[in-house]
Amino acid sequence: MSIDRQNLEIAKIQKEIENYLSLGSTQMIFDYQENNNVLRLDVITVNPRHHQSFLFHSVEAYDKIDALNKVLEYVQNHRDKKNSYTLQWSVKGAEELHTSYFRAKDIPEAIDKLHYGRDPNAITIFSAVLNPIA
């Protein structure tokens, strides 16, 4: 596949993921990292209200298209099978309390998604609650 076709396919799948989640391109970051011939894709969401970013989901794959297809399959078929958690937190030294929602297998995974990319000591978590099944 030519690099132009590959880039078009990557853009198409990324847009499909954004549309499925009803998020715009300014609210999602697709962060690719390669280590020992394994590509890791971290999909990060950015909250437009308080401008904080959080880990949405991670996958490992052999190339970008494979990774994006795995994320697309996750959002279409598996995301809603994970538990929903509400975390209330604030940045240390700030008075504003934030409420964020995460899909995770358990509370530690939800907290890991909150801490992604930041110093865990910079945030105070006031509560982490499993939401009722709707």
C-alpha cells in the first residue's frame, strides 16, 4: 500500500472512531509509540471544559492501520461491556472539583486512566464509584 493510501486509510479510521464516540478531532489524540517492533497506540481524550486529557484505550499491533482497527472494534463491540466509573478529583492547589467518567474493568484501571501522562501526586482523588448498570 502506498504511503498516500495508508495515510488516507489511517485518517478514515480515526474519523470513524471519533464519529462513533461523538468526539471531534480536537478531543482525541492518537499517540503511536514503537518499541521492539511492537506498535502501541494510546487513544487519549481531551475534556473541552477543563482541558485535561485522559487515557481512553490502549492496543498493541503490528502497524497503525491494525491498531486503529482494533480500537474501532473495541468502541463498536466491547467498550460498553466494561464497567462505568465516576471519579471526582481536583488538581492539587486548585479549589475546583472535577467529575470524570471512565470505562474500565475495575477502579484501579479507572484511576490509571485518570493518572495517564501526569504525576499522580499532582491530583487528589475524592471518590471513585462504580456506576449502576443502566
